Amino acid sequence: DMERDTPQQVLTKSVWILPCPLQGHINPLLQLARALAGRGVHVVFLVPKATLPERSSLETPGLSVLALDDGLPPDRSRGSNIKDSFDSMNHMESAFVRLLDASRQGVACLIYDAFVAWAPKIASSLSIRSSCFFTSNATACAVVCHIPVLIDRGILPFRSDENAPLPTSEIQGIDGAPDLLPEEFPVCITFDATHFRYKFMAQLAKTLRNASSIIINTVEELEQEPIAALRASVPIYTVGPLLLLSGRPSRLAVNFWPEDDECLQWLDSQTPSSVLFVSFGSMASPSLHQFQELAMGLEASGQRFLWVVRPDSTEVPLQDALPVGFLERTKDRGFIISWGPQLLILSHRSIGGFLTHGGWNSITENLSTGNVPMVCWPHEAEQRLNRRLMCDMWNIGLRLQQKEDGIVAKEEIVRVISRLFHGNEARELKEASTHVVQLVTKAIAKGGSSSRNLQDFQRNFISV
Ligand code: UDX
């Protein structure tokens, strides 16, 4: 079939992009879609029907959208429940096979999220080239690729159940990664090999190891060792930060929760660099006890704050979760929203610090926009590993001390906010992250590593 293509047909071929239907996955893949569309490639972006926003906000020149039937009622496939997202993703397989089969003549290659394990097999059965996309950094990719080795050696799972303590000695010998404490691994791979999330991680490792190439939203100059280690077995295209390659920061085209916009006007009325932005991404849900300590800490700090509290992230309605009288007492200097235009918020001159869970998108978005000093408060997934990179390797974030029961106390929150906004440490953080931003800016400029890699990818997978 390929041989019959005329040059004209080749030019009109599209790249199909298949994300896992999670907010933190759709966002970077949509940025990749826009980066390619901006370079003259026609891109088809696939989303589950239930997640489909108004088309007008998503479709841009060179980018079309295909909705896949995921067989779930609209409200089930949105949100932070990972099981629902996986169900939605797996339900899409048959619709995807039919569509791809029907369109195969026009498809130059498939870029699939590493979370969608079934995608590469389908592409290869239809003789379509494919490349894997990993949403996090190269260090996390190297660690995940090492999981099968640790399973074979009987080192994983580290413990029998989620509540058992983790061993405290470091795991050595992960190619390209520093020695890691067991607590720095994604929690779900540390216990119960029969749990669906454990099996999912083991599968993710296989998907990455079998990929014919992996696209990563990172920058070569930041992660040379893990990238070199990965390249020993698979071609790696680092193309980060995608936000900068894809155009100006704007609103998300696909929002899993309605955006609250009023916060932008509120930010307009604040003094420069005075507001702490508090956001834990699309999945993390602190316990009620922890939530209340955070609220008390924000109040006691005296700092201005803009706090994202997703409706599904508190165990009880917000009013009941907050300390009595909190909203009244903080109304002149605090603003709570359920979901916001994070890119516009981070770009706003009133923001002076970012208390983040350390999701890879949040970190790279901040480096790409406001570049404000960060506190990293990991909750789950690979966020503890991200903290290691941020706080120990690049020195662009502060850590929080937990008490023995795992809770970060109000006093610690007050202390870290003060360190973030005042004094030497704040200055050092700013200097280090300015250095990182310089590397990153160079990488996306003409001739820089990310921009070259995107070009190479285009040449190797799309234009041929
Ligand atoms: C998770 C992992 O933590 C992350 O490292 C991985 O790469 C993807 O899966 P998540 O927990 O959602 O992601 O965090 P993050 O990676 O920070 O992504 C959250 C996204 O939601 C960001 O793009 C952020 O801009 C957006 N967001 C968040 C909003 O648009 N509005 C908000 O109010 C909060």
C-alpha cells in the first residue's frame, strides 16, 4: 500500500495523536499536536466523546479532532478517578481500530500515550509507524523502564500492602537515575502485585521498553544521564517544554472541570509577586486533616493566596472542610477556586510563589511562564521523584517536613511560605531556576536540542 503513494498523497498524510483521557496527559499531547500543526503537519487528535469540548476551542488550522466512543456516560469518563479513565481508554480500543483501519492510507504515523498499551500493536498490525509519548521526564522514564528488572530480582513489590512501612535503603543500579529511596518510586508499584495499579505500572514498563521510539516532554541539557541510558536501547526525542514549542500560554482547550475566571481580575488587583498559587493538579486529594492544616497554615502565614480546590478533592463539601470562619477571615487576601486557567495564572505578574504537588506539567509550565519559586509537595504517581529532581538536582524547589504521621503541620506551612517569599533561600531558588530557564529557552530556540529533535522526528516519521 505504501508503495502506491504519490508524493502528493504523502504530503496530505496526517499524524494521529492518541492521549490517555486524563487531564495531565491530554494537556502535553495537545501541546505536541499544536507544535506539529504549527510546523505544517496535519494532526488528528483523538479524544473520548465524553471529554470532547466545544470543537471551536480545540480545532485550529492543521489540527482536527476525532471523538472516540468510550461507551461511558459523559460524567464518568471525566475527572480524577484513574480507574474511570482507564475504563474509558480501554472502551475506546474497538472504535479506534475501526477508524484507523478505515483511514490507514492517510496516516503517516501514530503518536500514542505510553498509558495506552494497546495502541502500538494496532498500528503495527496496520503497517503504520508509531511512536510512544511519555508525559513525565526522562528520569521517570528510566525508572519505569527498570521496573521489570526489579520485579525479576524480587525487589518489587517492596511490601505486602499499602499500609506496611517501606524499606529505607536506597535502590542502586538504575541506569541513568540516581540511587533512589523506595519512597521515591510511584507508590502503586511498591505494594500488592495483584492490584490493578501495580499491574498497570508493570505494563507501562513493557510498553516503553517495546516502543520503537519515545517522545519526552523534557530538555536534553537537563537530563543528560537518563536520556543517554534510554538511548542505549531506544531512540529518544526530547521536545520540551512543549508549552513553549506550541505557542503562547492560553486557556486549556480541554478542561475536565469548569474554569473559574474571576481569579484573573482578582490577581489584577494585587501587587506584583505577592500571591502564592496553590494547586495540586488534576488527581491529588489530601486527607481532610491535611487539608485543614494547609488552610490554617495559609491563614497563619499572612501571605496572599490563590488556592485551587477541586470539588472532588475534599472528602466533604468545601464549606465543611474549611476551618470555621476561614473564608470570612481571609476574604481580603485569599481566593479559592475549583479549577482555573493555570497557564494564565502562572503567567500573571501578581503570582510570587507556587505551592505545587510537583506534577511534571505544573513544573514545566511554571518554568515556561512565570518562573516563580516553588515548594514541592508530592502526593502520588512520580511526584516524589520529581521532587528529587527539583529540590536536590536543580535546586528549584523547597521541600516540606512531614510529622511522623505523614501530616505537614500548619507551622511547617507557615515556615515554608516565609522561606519562599523572603530572604536568601528565595533568592537562591530564583537564581537556580533562572539558570534552568536559560537552558530551556536555548533548547526551544532555532538550532536548540528540542527544536532539532522535533524536526528530526518530523523528518523520520512524518515526511518520509
Ligand atoms: C499527573 C502526574 O503528576 C504528572 O507528573 C504526569 O506527567 C501526568 O499525570 P497531574 O497530577 O494532573 O498529572 O499534574 P500535572 O502534571 O501538574 O498536570 C495538571 C494539569 O492541569 C496542568 O497542565 C495544569 O496546567 C492543569 N491545571 C491544573 C489547570 O489547568 N487548572 C488548574 O486549576 C489546575
